[in-house]
Amino acid sequence: MKRHPALQKLSEDHHHGLVQAQRLADATPATIVSRTRAFLSAWRREIAPHFAEEEQLRQHTGIRRQVLELQRAHAAEDAGACIAAARAVAAALDEHIHFEERELFEAIQEAAAPQELARLGEYLAAWEGSAAGCRIE
């Protein structure tokens, strides 16, 4: 299936992940050490960051959809729908933030090398600056 350009990188990552999975699945006693080493390297460089990207995409898409529902209910002055949508947004945001703080960030800190964390900090600082005009008010 032809992917939208915005999703092509994620699909390419899937291909690389499947190649790594197949190499692990086909490992023999003679190749397990080198294939495990190759997989763990790919995990750190490509696969784990990909998982994080997809998780963010799933989480953020769902939250944005819920915020749109809240905006619609608010614009319609429908108190019941507004309360329901507000509770859904609050629960999704709470779940998302707690997941990141308790699981994702802990896993990143444990797995990433200091230089990877430094690059992540630089990336996030640059992204934060570029996203300043994209905030929901």
C-alpha cells in the first residue's frame, strides 16, 4: 500500500524492524551472539525511538480528537456533552502524562546513553521553539 509522505518514515522503520525480527527468529547457536548484538544496536538506534514516535502519534491523535469534541460541545453550549467531553479529555491527558512520566521517560533514561539524552534535549528545545505558534488556546 502506498503511504502518505507523512507516514513513509514510519513504514520504512517497520521494514527495518521486520528484518531485525526475522534475523532474530532465524538465529542459530552459531549466530545468536552477533544477531543479538545487531538487534540491540538497531533497537537503540531505530526501533525504540520508532515505538516512542508511534505511541505519541496514537496518544496525541486521540487526545486531539477528544479536545475537538470538547470544543464542539462548548460551542454548542451543551452542558451535558461538555461535561462528558471534559472528563474524557481530563482522563486521557492524565493517562498520557502519567505514562510518559512513570514509564516512557524512565525507560529512556535507563536505555539512552548520555550523548543520546543530550541530542534528545537539543531536539526537544528546537521543536519547542518551532511549535510555539501551534498551541491550543
